[in-house]
Amino acid sequence: MTFSICATVDGSHGVAIATKAIAVGSTAPFVCRKGAVCTQATTSTPLGVRAVRALEAGATVEDAVESQLADDPDAAVRQVHGVDAGGDTVAVTGSECVPVAGDLEGEGYTVAGNMLESADVLAVMADTFESSSGEPLDRRLLDALRAGEDAGGDKRGEHAQSAALRVFDPDDPRLAHDLRVDEHDDAVAELERIHDLATTVGNEWEEAYPRANVQRYPKRNSQ
């Protein structure tokens, strides 16, 4: 059904996700100034919203996610994973998620998937993310998503039907993205095309209007 990656690098947080269903970007990936969370399998948008609100309030990602699942009667069919600004991770795959289903946690990132062609999808995504150290977070997330697609991705079809990339950068909104492909016969390829276009246009805007229209987020006092 779905394969995705959450990560945090140098204060930026992001999610990339693809699935054989429509409009995944509107329901599954969530980012904020304190981390990133993705909810899938039996997706719960309210769970994702509450989890990132808990992150913003100072909870660790593990507490934010597990506190939501603890009172969820459908936790067995949920898959939720994410990272927080401190680099902590959590990944939960419910016991009744459709196989192949699973998750992996690495340093500052998580990958998860269900109804996959094989478990190799997750391993390849993790390896690709780790091997791209030094590249921008948005590019690393997209490369990992591409690797998952090429490794077989969703077992229901040759290509994902929808895909999304969300990145939060606390210092410069121009480096953030909220890109979605709601329905396409090759959604990951289309997401890559849109990302390349957004990056090109952003660079051209910066050259024409340096430092224009940039509002840095105010730093919050620690509680």
C-alpha cells in the first residue's frame, strides 16, 4: 500500500511517501518545527495532527506517537513512524498490517511500508538515504523514495499512484517543500519532476530578488 521515509538533518525535518492510492499527501505526512511523523496502513490523519502538536509542545517523538496509539482501538492496523528534532526515532507497525509490512530505524531517520513487493524495499531506502550524506534533505528523501519504487514498491502495481514530499526548514522557508502528486500513472517520477521545477524556479527567484520575501521563524525560548 505505502512506503515512506521520515528524517531530520541539521534542524530540518521531512517526509517522503508514495502509495497505490490517491492523494496521500493530504492525509499521511506531517512536519513541524520539532520533527516529522507519517501515518499509513489504515491512515489516521487526526493521529498525525495530534502527534505533531505533541512534538511542538515538547514531547519526544516516541511519546507523541505511542501516547496516540495507546488509546487507539485500531492500533493493530496502523503504521506510524517519525523523528524529532533531537534525532530520536519511533516506528510502529501494527500486528494486523497487510504483509509485507515492516519498519527500520536509523540515525535520524525511519522507513516504513506495508503491502510491499518485498522487505528489500525498506532496506534499499535506508541504504540510499545513508549513502547520500551531505546532500540536501529534500534530495535525500526523494532519492530514497525512488530507490524504494525501483526495488518493487507497492505489490499492487508497477508504479505508485500518488506521492508527496514535505520538508520543514526552520531557518529559511525557501528551502522547504510541500509537494504533492495526487493521482498519476507514475507518481514518484512526477514528484521528481515537480521538485526539480520548484528548485529551478526557486533558484531563479533568489537570483532576481536576493533575500526577498524571506521570513525566518523566531526562535522559541526553551521551556
